[in-house]
Amino acid sequence: MLQNSGVAITGSGSATPTNCLDNQALSQLVETSDEWIASRTGIRSRRLATAQESLSAIATLAAKDAIAASGITPLDIDLIILATSTSDDLYGSACKVQAQLGATKAVAFDLTAACSGFVFGLVTAAQYIKTGVYQNVLLIGADFSSRWVDWTDRRTCVLFGDGAGAVVMQASESDRLLGFELRSDGTQNNCLNIAYQPQSQELIPGVEVAKGTYQPITMNGKEVYRFAVQKVPEVIDKALFRANLSVDNIDWLILHQANQRILDAVAERLKIPSHKVISNLANYGNTSAASIPLALDEAVRADKIKPGEIIATSGFGAGLTWGAAIFQWGR
């Protein structure tokens, strides 16, 4: 065991369903238009999972690419963390991913922190590595939010898409996770949720249980926007302070891909030029916990992000939760 080792992020991967729904097609479902959606969100299209596609299968595809890019095999993986809020099984899908990968030595569990899930998972995985417990950790962010969208509600149905992204994190002599900060505020939980909707069922006289399902995604868009624009710059500043770095040291900013207006507003407040902001929102919409690793992987494979460059990332969303991490890409 490596005691108090550093952490390096050595490989990335991503996968999305093939089914694509653009804004023009969406306008056949609800009263909207490509111009209305794009001008308010920056989204042009989104990928949607069919009833036959599983979250675990898409997560496994992303994971395979990340493992291959890192130069190891599934048998080298010690731990799998699946950041998701929309697992195939209410008990979790991480173990199914472990089986599909053939990562027989890995322990696996789900982590639920909605759109902040990847950042929370990144920090969680790092603690196992830094303390020497595990050397190779697979972190996946995957969500099929379309499962819980009300397709008659144009305030929310235009926003969400499905996908998965993954990274491999490994023990390293030098620590590439430079700083982080995580936050939660449950007093604003009602601003964004998929709430349980129970119905009372009497088993025998005097004994009732709650039985039901979950209601579709509900969101107070104005409050979520206000929350993100205020809190995200603050938490990135705090993470930079912990890393002993300044905004000028950032090579790339990868935010949770929720809304282009939020991305622009956060970058402006931090005084980060637009050419340093990674955005693939137009093609995928809000893929929740998948959005950061999906954007990261695309930028890495396009040779945009290069080894040694410093990335500031931040996730924010339901809970409400938000967090930031500063890391150097590569070994």
C-alpha cells in the first residue's frame, strides 16, 4: 500500500445513446422552437436512451474507453464509483457495471449527488488513493434523466439528455488533484428534485404503508440560475485558494453543462476568457453527472486538453449541492 500518495487522472472515456432529438423535432411535442431553446439555453439537440438501452451498458462503454486510455486493464481496477441519480436499479447499478467490465477485483458502489455527482465522486475517489487504500479507481458519471422528464413541460423537457463519461484515477508520486471544495444546502432542496410520490395502501385495518413512484423532474429555473451564478464562482475561488493558485493559472474551465447562460456568467465573474471554456452543451443538453466527464473526454480526444494543463471544474444542482476541483490532466 502506498501511504499518502498523490492522485493522477490518466484516462477518459464517454458514450451516449444513438437516439437524437433536435430542437425542431422537440417543437412537435411542446410549443417551442429552435430559436427559443437555443437563445435561452444554448442547447440544439440531445441524446435520448430507448427503453431497450440501460444506464449500466452506456456507463460500461464509457468505462472501457477510459480504462484503455489509461493503459491498464479491468483486472487492475480496485474501486468503481458510479455517480448517478438514475440507476437501472433503485439499489444501484455500479455492481452491474463491474460485472460487465469483468473487473472482478473491484469493489463498486453508486454515489448520488445529481449534477454535482462527478465532482463529489472525484473527491471521494481521491481520498481512497491518497490514504493508500486503493491504487486504481474508475469513476463514472452517467445519467438517463429522460426517464424522469415530463415531455409536456417545456420548462424542463428542453434541457435534459442522456450519456456517460468516465475517468481512471491512479496513485502517483506527484499529486495532480491540486485543490477542491464541496458544499450542500438542503434548505433549497425544493428548487430541483424528482420527488417520491407515495400513495397510502392499507394492508390490514390500522396498518398502512406508502406505495408509489417518483414524480417527473421539477425545477425552479430562476432560483437554480441565481444559485449557480452566485455559488459556482465562489466555490471555484475557494478551490483555487486551497490549491494556492489564481484564475490566471487555469488553462481550461469545465463546468457542469446545464445552461450556456450559466457557463457564460460564471466565466465572466471569474474573468476567464471564453476560449478557455469547454462547452458541448449544444449537442447533448444537460446530462447531469455525465456532463463534466463527457465534455472532458471530447476535449482530450480532440487534442484540445494536453497533459500537464490545469483544469478547473465545478458541478452544481439538486440537493442543492455544488463543488469544485482543480486538477492537472495526465500522469
